[in-house]
Amino acid sequence: MLVNTVAGTPAVTPDTRIGARKLLAMAGFRRLLLSRFASQWGDGLFQIGLAGAVIFNPERQPDAIAIAEAFTALLLPYSLVGPFAGALLDRWDRRRVLVVANLVRGVMVVVSAFAMATGASSTTLSLLALVVIGISRFVGSGLSASLPHVVPLTNLVEANALATTLGSVVTVIGAGCGVVLGGVYGTGDLGSGLTTGTAVVGSILAAWLAGRFVAGALGPDEVSEPAAAALAVLRGLLDGARAAWRAPAVTAGFIALIMHRAAFSASLLITVLLMRYYFHDSGPLRAGLPGLGEVAAFGAAGILLAGLTTARVVTWLGRNTAVATALVLAMATQLGLGLPMTLPSVLGAAFLLTYAGQVIKLCVDASVQRDIGDDARGRVFALYDTLFNMTSVIAAAVCAAFIPANGHSVTMVLAAAGLYVIGLAGYFGVLRLRRA
């Protein structure tokens, strides 16, 4: 096993870079990466199918409140149970959990696709989607918590950057496949159902790849009996919060990333409404569902750039300055490219905002993986997802209450920029307070 811990506390070691080729030469990392790819490809396809069915379906006319309600249905329930699921990642064999969770998700994808094809209500689709997305978040937490078992601690920043970045790009590829299939099958109920049902392939493949690991290879270091795990579920939220609070870099990183998620969620709602009701095709650029695909593509480019540069930026500036720089870049992007609210500027903003957000996320991921012991890492990652899902829900709800029907709102863009200022102050404020 490649984890170096003493009594559950990771040894603090400097980050080093060995290159993608050497990382991919590690069989365990390569297999975990492929499982992530399969899972996230299915996620991208499922999400674009859902968007086609609920938001861009010509048979439905959602407003800002309806879209915000869909966000709530997708994220809020898992936000409440996420940290408790994390307790299972810290006490049950993660390999088995990943296999079972992917298979269950596959079943729910098929059920959701059938509901879409038969014209189920938006509320029903949202309820089914929240189960699928919730399981996907659980799988993502399991994959992140398993990473220190397949690469050395000294290479976590680089390995996490590679896995997270390429995984996000694969998600966008899955979404692109969904756009293509939507063009073939149509964006009506039946077409959306057929598109979404294809996502089951990713779940099945992800389960098979996870099953190729030897039992116990992905941790945790100590596997408990189901009764002990059930007891741990009841205190999962508190355990995760305590573990995060004991690591100042993790706590400060959570503040920065929460502010980014709030600003990004508001920006996403604005973008969806602009694409649906305000923008029109402009030369080679498209509005509507294809336009949302273009936003995803520009976002993927930003994520890819972050994956290629974050390790170098952290080495050059240090993790704290890298996070601060990313927050400043995101704020400037909101003001410089978000305010014009034109189709080209929105695409540019998508690129830079996702780049900045991914830099922050990679730094926070590395802090959790390095500074949190293996006995609590799964719960902290689940808490991580929970906090950010809750933030997304609240930000979307607040934005929906004030934004015009077509999404064109200077006030909301300025508010999103202000959130990055709060994130910057909170990040350094927590670091100074904890060090004192």
C-alpha cells in the first residue's frame, strides 16, 4: 500500500512531479482512472439528457424558478445524506462500495430514461435524477478517497490534477455525445429518454473496472463490520466536520471553494436562461441546447488547462497564493466577460471561470488527501460534496428570486463577482486565525 500514515495522520511530505507517463505506469492508478472515466462519461450523458428533457424540451417552458427547483431536487437530498454515506467509505471495502454503487446507478439510469420517454412530469424526473446524481457524487467521493492507495503521497497533487482534469473533460465528452444523440433522436420526451438510457453503459463499465481491484486494495486501512459502519453513519456529519476543522488548509480551502460554487451556480443559472430565452445564433456560435454544449466545451478547455498548469502554479507560487490568484482571476472574469452578456463573452467567461475554479478545487482536493487521515477522508470528501451542493442550491434559489425571465441581469453578475472578494478574505482570514 502506498499510503504513509501514523495513527491515521498523514505524514507531511512535499509535493513532487514525476510526469503523466510515470503516473499512468502505476497499474492501480491507471485502473482507477479508467473507472472514473467510465463513470463521468455516463454522468455527462445523463445530465445533458436531463437538460434536454426538462430545460430545452420544446414540450416544456421552464422559468428561472422551475430551473432552480430542479437544482434543488438534484442536489439538496444528497446534501443531507452525503456525509453519512461518507462513513461507509471509511469503514467498508471501497472496492465493493464502488461496484455496488455503480450498478445501482445503472438501474436508476434505466428507470429515469423510461420515465422521460413516457412523458413523466418534471417533478418525477427531478426526483429520479436526484437519486442518480446522488449516487454519482457518492462514487466520486469514493474514487477521491481511494487515490492515496494507488499513488504515493508526494505525487497526490499531480495525480489528483490529472485524474480530476481528465475526468472532467470526459464528462464534457459524455455531454457532447448527449448533444449528438439528441440531434439524432430529438429533444422531445422519447428522444431524451433514448439519449439518457445510453448512459447506463458508463455505469456498467465503471463497476466492472472497480471490480478488477483486489478486495481491500482501495482502503480503508481498517474495515469494520456492518454494525460498526451503521453506527458511524449516525455521526458522519460531525466526524467529517471535526476532521476538516483540525486541518487549517482544508478549512480555509472550503471557504474559498464555497464562495466559488455560489458564484458559479448563479452564473450557470444566468447562462442557462440566456441560452434558452435571450441569445440567438451568431455566426458559428449557437444558442439553445447546442449553445449549452459550447459552454461545456469551453469549460472543458479551462479544466484541461488547469490540469496541465496547476501543479506548476502551486510549485511556483505556493498553494495559498495559487488559490488567491484563482479567486482574483474569477472576479475579474465576472466583471470583464460576464457583464457584457453576449454569446462570445459568455463562452470566454466559461473558459476562465472553470479554469480558476478547477485550480481552487485541485488545491483543496490535495489538502484533503494529504492532511486528512485515511480513517476520516471519505467523510470529509462527502462533507465536501454536501457543503458545495447546499451552496449551489441556495445560490440558485436566491438568484432565481431576483433574475429577469430572460436571464439578463447586471446586478446578479456584480453579486457573483462580490462573492469572490468574500472568498478571498475568508480564505486568508481562516488561515491567520487557525495559525494564531
